[in-house]
Amino acid sequence: MAEIISVSTSHFLGLFKLSVLWKNRASIADALNALHTGVFLPNSRRSGLSEKILIKNCITKVYMLIAFHSATLVATVFNIIGSSLVTKFKFDDYELWKMPWIPFRLFPITTTIVYYTIYVYQTVTLILFACIIITTDLMVVAVLVHITTQFHILASVMRTLVENNSVNYISEQYDLYLRKKLKYAAYYHQELIKLTDRFEELFNMLVLAIFMGNCIVLCFGMYLMSSGELELNQLISEFTYLITVVMQIFLYCYYGNMITEASDAISFACYETDFVGTDLRFQKGLLLIMMRSQRPIVLTAGKFAQISLAAFVAENRDEEPTKKKPKSKILRIGTWNIRSINNKEEELEEEFSKAKEEQKRRRT
């Protein structure tokens, strides 16, 4: 019974994935095309060699994900297929013969020809179903990898806004040039946030279904493994299947966490800009980008659970997946506000209070 519930949950989860993709096929296609247009196109003038390296690493990561996830799924499928075929050669009693997918109940399988016919049918169906599962997961995870890379490119752009500190900042022409670059960076940031929110709207219910369905599969799978009713070959196939399920959850949580960290790192990239001595309007614009990036991008499962490594651990430990971090306070006094991201607000307040007291003493 536990095996049937586990397999049926996987079936319904796969059908739900197909329904989500079919329903939102036009929106998903538009969102994927957006990654190849506008500010998301490769631009060597934007951040130089670092952007080429980031894009190359992104492509390498996607290929590695395809290879690794495909290898685990192929190993799982062939273990399931092989373990069921072993029962045919091991037992003469047809009641002990196992099928690769689910027990066949329409009519009794009493002959070898009938067994192999149903075996081939279920094997082909299992392979097709596994391909649907893996392509859906890899598409979503690949999008998350690309979005993370875009945030890294934006951080590189922010670090190189001011290219040479020896330039005469008094020049109005150079001030206009800096403000133009900052305007482009702010537009890039906004478009990236919109694109991330767009994908989050498309896939948040799908991720929720994956989390809930895989929790059921893990519970019943671990129950089967601990019951002692499985033979060694069946135990190995069940173990590889559960490893694949865990890896599926881990990939979503890991790259959801990477997007959050990459979006949060934009404020630190702004701090690394050589802003000292630049135009005041440029510094204020830089501060606005920092304030927005201090609210990191968060992907959710059904709009109520954050997709992160904390959620992955909490799924096994029954803990609260997310904890609210205290918001950092920003001191809007000159260029000192940049230092507030390092949690030195109290130190800054003491320095400013001492400076005010010294000014009062000098006046008197």
C-alpha cells in the first residue's frame, strides 16, 4: 500500500507539472525570451572581462546540472527496471513477479509472454515520464542559474561605475557621464527584479506541489525501507529513487538561496564603488539602489514558504524555514550612510554626537 501511494503521488505530481506548463506556456515562453533581449544580452562594454567569465561559468553550471541530474535519474530508472526483472528470473511463482512501475491488476499475469508485454509497456512509459520530470526541473533550475548570473553581472557593473579615481570629479561632463551609467544600472536592476518576480509568479505553485508531493514520497519511501519487507535489489532501487527526490528539492532550495544572496550582494557592490568625491546627486542615486537591494529577492513556494537552504534543512528537522532578520538602519548624514550596511549604526551615532559636541565647544 505504501509503495502504491508513493508511486501515485509521483504520477500526480508529474501530471500537475504538465498542466502548469501547458496552462502558462505562452507566459513562460515570453519570460524565457526576455532573458535573450534588452539589458540581459551579453555586453562586454558593461563590465568587461568579468561579464564574459560569469556567462561562461553560468553555461558550464547548466551543463553540469543537466549531466548530474540526468545521471541520477538514469541510475534510478535502470535500478527500478533491473530490480523488477530480477524477480522474473529468480522466482518461478508468477505471483512474486514484480513490475517496474506499479502492480498490474487488470488481469493475472501467468505467462512469460504476458509478463514481458506489460514489462516493456511500463518500462517505456516510465522512461517517458522520467524525461518529463527531469526536463521540467532542469528548465526551472536553469532559469534560476541565469537569473543569479544576471545579479552577479549587475554587481560587477556597480563596482566599476567609477573607473578611475584620478579623474577630475569637478568636471560637469564627467558628472553627467556617471549619472548616465548609474541610470542604466538602476534600470538594469529594476528589469532584473521584474523578471525574477515574473518567474516567481509562474512557478511558485509548481514548487509548492513539488515540496508537498516529495514530502509524501519521502515519508512512504523511508517507511518501506525501514519495514524490512524489501529485498536487497528492491532496497537499492528505492534508495536511489529517494536520493533523486532529495536532489530535486535541494536544487530548487540551493538556487533559490543563491538568488537571494546575489540580490542582497548588490548593496555591498555599491559600497565597493569608488564614490568618494563624486557628485552628490550620484551618491544619492547610489544610496537609493542600496536601499532597494537591502530588500533581497525571495522566491517562495505558494507565497508562504521561502525557497532557501534553511527550508531544505527544515524539511528534515521540522523547524521554521525562515527567520526574519532585523532591518538595518540607514543614517542619512553625508556619505557616512554607506557604512550602515556593516551594522555600525551605534558606532556612527557616537561619532556624530562627539563631532557635534566638538563643534559646539568651538563655537563657544
